[in-house]
Amino acid sequence: MSKKLRSKSNRTLTLDPLYEYDGLIFSDYLSLSKFFQECLEDLETSPFNVVCRFTSDEDIDYLFRLTWSLKNSLLVVEETEIYLDPRSTNYNFLRLVQYGRHNNVSLLCVARRVPEINIKLRAQITSAFSFYQSEPRDLSMLEQYGFDRDEILNLPDHEYVTWHDGQSFDDIKFDN
């Protein structure tokens, strides 16, 4: 699902801790920074599809800072709860969540469980997808977003249901 959504953007950075995505792969911030400085003609319009497989917290923080400056882009964050749990104060990620829209930065955040996501991120949700879930607290939170508990409990393997804030899946696009 996230790969299909990601393909709708031509300016994408992906934080990929589980090595699931393709694109131009970087394992540290320094090499990523050099790429942006030396290889792109215009930071605001040039297309890119970079995948960051950083292990250093410092490199990850620099990625969030860089994303802030890359207007008209999409940041995909896999395993979001690693970087922004309910008690997190990661300033640079939170700044993207709360104010990234001012730089036309879109976020596609993937997490296993809704309660593991920081409330500041949950408050910004415009579309959500759920696969099978059975944990009562997760189901309760999903119901608050408009999902049907029974529909989620009866989903076959690899099937999902969606909730969108007034748009269909095909209408989701990223402004870049």
C-alpha cells in the first residue's frame, strides 16, 4: 500500500529501516547531502527518489532537517513509532508533522498500531489504512477514526480497509 502511494510523488525521501524500498539508496547522511548538493539542478523542482537506511540517530535527525528544506516533497517514514512514539519530543520530526505543510512537505507514515503513534501525528491524519487487527485498544482507536470494527476483524490476509477525509484512494496525490 505505501509503495503504491509513494509512487504518486516524483520527489520522495523514504526512511527505510527494514530495507523494503527501492530507489537511490543511502546509508548515511553525508552521502545523501552530497547527492543533493552536487546532483540536483534545482532543489525545489528536480525529481528524486531516495531511500535512507540510516542507523545513526544523528543522521536520521539530519534527514528530518533536510526534508524541511526540500519543498514540494514527500517523506515516507516506515515504522514511524521508532522515530516518533507517543512520548517523543523529536523536535525536527514534530516540526515536519505540525508545520511541513507550509513548505508543501507531505508525510506518509507507516506504523503497526495506532496507539504507538504520537498524538500530534494522529491529529494530522487525512487518510488511513488498516489491515487485520484484533487488539481491543487498537480497534477502539480505529473506530474513533470511522473504521468499522467488524470489518477490520474479518479482513482476509493482505486485505485492508481505508478511511479518507473526504477523498477516494485514487484522488490522493502529493503536490510536487
